[in-house]
Amino acid sequence: MIDDTGPLAKVARASIEISQIFTDAKEFIGQFPVTARGTLDPKTGEAEIRVDTTMPPLSSDWAVRVGGVLHHLRSALDHLVWQAVLHNGSTPSRQNQFPIFETRGAISKKTGAEIPFAERAASQLQGLSPQWINSFEVFQPYFTVPTIVSSSPLHPLAQLTELNNRDKHRLLHIITVGAFGNVETRHSPDGLVTGPVRLIQPMLVEQDRVVGYVPMKAVGKNPQAEMVFEMSPLVETSAGVEPVHILLDEIAQTVNLVIDALTAQSETI
């Protein structure tokens, strides 16, 4: 069976840091109350919601911490391939790594057929038998719906590749604070909210920033309503803006599932 000690240790370390990021973020955000007040526009029947906060921008240290988690999770998958090659009786090389392809192979000009996974991943999975190589394809973002229920339209492993490559090769992630999830409405005596809040994305927290709109009707002379948001650090991805701790946790769970599945398969390969 594959020795999964190293890969699982990487995931465990990442999970601890994800929890700590969430705890630290909650403590930081709690120091700066964030409220938003909507004042009815009689022409549109909607209240324009503006933020009221003294929260400063997040420091670059948050981006460094997120990058560290991504590195551990990507590294865990690469360690898994190294162990698989050893288990197969071969010698690992610098080319070995866990292949992650977001889309299916291109059409070969020579054959007119789709380039198979085994050919695309040949260098990354060299030293493994055809049976081993085929077992990696079922975890590709294009191949399957992720087992973990994701908040993003992208497969967690596709998110991992995108975010880790950006952090490793290009620049720090932009981590901001914004709203996600449900919005609590505290009605004032003069305004009644009549429908759901429509947030503008990305919903960043800055003083006197318009963050959304909500339908409202007047029940007094000064129709206003106060909104209370659940706040979280956000990270920008190609799929939009995602709460950091939720996104990282989904990726970590997916990586853990891959490790467990391939380790179990190694008993029969």
C-alpha cells in the first residue's frame, strides 16, 4: 500500500492553518462593527445600501498565509505521486507530479482523435503502470463532479491549480473583507424591506461604499432600514469572489478524498 504519511501530514497542517485563519479573521473583523443602511429612493422603490465601517484594509500577511495553505495542499498531491511511483517499484524523477487538467485533451492533428489522458500525463506519471495512470483520470476536473459540495462552479482541484500557480509564480492574492451568505435586516420604524437584498459583487467593505440594493416601502416620514452582514475575508478567483476559509476547506477535503481513494486502490494495483 502507498505510504500516505507525508501527503496526509501536509493536509493536516493545511487544515490547522485554515481553522486558524478563520479564527483570526473572526477576531479581526469583530473589532470593527460593519453596518449598512438603506434609504428609500421613491423613484425606483429600492434602497441603496451603503456601508458604514472603520475597518482598515487587510495586510499582505493574510495573502501569504493563504498561499502557504495552497502550497501544502498542492504539495500533498505531488507527494502522493512520488509514493505511488515508489510503490510501483520505479524510481521517481523531477518530472513526477499530480496531473490536473481542467479540460479534455485537444484533438490530435495526426489521428483526428482526442489526445488521451495517459499521453498528456505521461511525463508527470512516468514510472507508473497503465493501470495506475488510468486511476488518476477519474479525479480530473473535466472527468467528474466533485464529491465535496462546492460553493464555486469550478472543481476544487481546478481552483487549487489556478490559485497555487498565481501565488507561486506571479503575485500575492488580493484578500479583502466582504459579505457572504444571508443578510439580516433590522427594520426601522419608517422603512419596510419587501424583498431580498441584491448584493453587488465583489461586495467589498469600504467606508461609504454602495454594496447592494433592496426593495423597500415607506411606512413613515424617513424610510430607512439597517442591514447586518456576515463578514469574511474574500479571495478573487476566475469564478468570482469566494470566502477564503470555505474555499480552502473545500479544496482540502477534496485533496484528502483523492489521497484516501488512491491509497486504497494501491492495495489492488
